[in-house]
Amino acid sequence: MRVDVFDFELPEELIALRPARPRESARLLHVPTRGPFEDRIVRDAPELFRPGDLLVFNDTRVIPARLNGVRARGESSVSVEATLIERTSPSTWVALAKPGKRLREGDRISFGALEDRSCLLGALDATVKAKGEDGAITLAFDLSGPDLDAAIAAAGAMPLPPYIASRRAPDEEDMSDYQTFYAREAGAVAAPTAGLHFTPELFEQLIERGLTCMRVTLHVGAGTFLPMKAEDTNDHVMHSEWRSIPEGVAAEINQAKAEGRRVIAIGTTALRTLESAADETGQVHPVSGPTDIFITPGYRFRVVDGLWTNFHLPKSTLFMLVSAFAGLDRMQAVYAHAIANKYRFYSYGDASLLWRAQ
């Protein structure tokens, strides 16, 4: 399909720069399979589900993947910003670097605390191992494994999406705002933003309502939220992300499907995790490894019946996914309604609850 059919005009003032406070006070657009939309708020969620529904959350944890450092070459030096986007070994990461054109293979970059490095405290040094396209570089760090993780956690900042970071700098509030309360497995460089609306109190209300809540993991990569550069979806190469479904979770989901209970994905990352692990019969298998599943209109959904998700970028793979799920015409009408009624868009924005087109 042509990518431009997924385009729409979005007023810049509708891009949310901060989340709603409290989180469950955000607006929620309920989109039944047919009929009019319902303008609700997130705290209404329990009454929109049925007892027996199974909700699947992505428990990935965002790491502070934006690093500032200095590249020294002889007597010259230049400031460098690197955003980690994909781990390729215990000591290497692919990163987007600024200014990427001023770096070359073999360059040394010092991140973290540059003032006082007594006993190597605060040291986080890397070598540019390779250069790719669009400012991508491969960094080989001097540290490895848990030691590298700890150094990145100490030196890094939250990697806010470009549409927020271009308008304000990350701050201390983002360290908690850009993280789900149930985040557990460290490894994402972008948040599974649909889950940002949930609080422990709302979680308890869902349990009291008779819902089952399960967790899977998909470490979200930075490419998830970027517009596509190809003109046709057939020419797009989807980035790969690591995901995991434990055996017990797969069994619970398969039992729910066998009993006719609905499976609702909290976020497109949870949906992609489930659909990538399902066979032709809809059985979900335990899995641990990469997926590059790319869902566009025409895809036959095997597992997920409902999707809780934010409002996405024009021409993004995520808007293509929701169009595949609820129907392109339906989603174009949903977004027109959201824009006309001033819903807040993107990572810190409002939510929608969609049901799979029949």
C-alpha cells in the first residue's frame, strides 16, 4: 500500500509535552466495532471491560539511553550526543549520534562524568567500531554486561521522542513520567506509552472487576515511533526488537481464547509480541528472541481482540497497525474526531480503546 494513505494533518498544539496528572485523568476515546465513538476518561476503563477479559501488559523498562560526551582526536575535541537504540552484545550498542558526520571509525568518546575520574568513578568510554547510515554508529564500550548497565544508568538521560525533545529538554520528572509503574525488565529505549496511563489503583480496580492481567516483554526500539521513509509499505524494512513470552503466560492466553474470553493488548508492543508468537491456529507459544513483525491492513489477527493505545504519528508503522486492527476508514474517522475534539497526541497524550474489526 502507498504510505501516503496513512497521512493526516495534526495541529502542533495537540502534541502532549507532559502527561496528564493524575495519569488516570487522561481522556479515553472508546471505539466500538460499529456505531458512534464514546468520549470517556481513563478512570472509566474498568466498566469498558468484561469480567473474564485478559489484559496483556508490556513490562519492559526504559533505560536512560541518551548520553552526552566528548570525542577527542589529537588536540581537537567535539561534543557528542548518542542515543542508544539497539544492543548487539554485552559491550556494544548501535546508537544515533550527533554530529554523526564528524565521527569516524576508531574515534574514542568519553561519556559520563568528565571532571573527576579518580578510581575510574563515573568513567564510561567507548570506541566507534563502525559507522552506518543516517548517523548510526556502533559503540564498543570499555565496560560490559551489568557494569555497563550501571554506568549507563548513572550517566544517561531519558530518551524522549524527537517530537517532545525538540521542544523541551528532558528533566527529573521524565525519569518517572516516561516509565510505566509496572516496568520490570530493563532494555527499552522508548516507553510502551499505552501503559503510562495505568496506576496501581486502576490496576486493582481491574482485578476487582474480574479481569486477569498478564505481562510479556518487548524492548521497544527508537524506530517504533518514527515516520516511514519508503513510499510503499512493501519497501519498508521493519526494525527488530527483542521480546519474551513466558510459558505460563502463553498457557493463560491460550486458555482464555479456548474459553471464548477476550484478549486485550495494552499497547501496540504487547499486540506485536502476541501476534508474532502465534501460529496459524491462534495458539501462542512461549518465545524469547527478536521479532520484526510489520502489521498493515490485510493482516489476519490471530490472538488480540482489543487494543488500548495512544494516538500515533502520521504515516507511522503504528498508525498502519491500528488501521489494520480496526479498519483504515474507521481509524481515519477516529483521528478526525480526536483532532476536532482536541485529544492530546503521542507518548504523553490521551488513549483510545479499539476493538478488532469483524
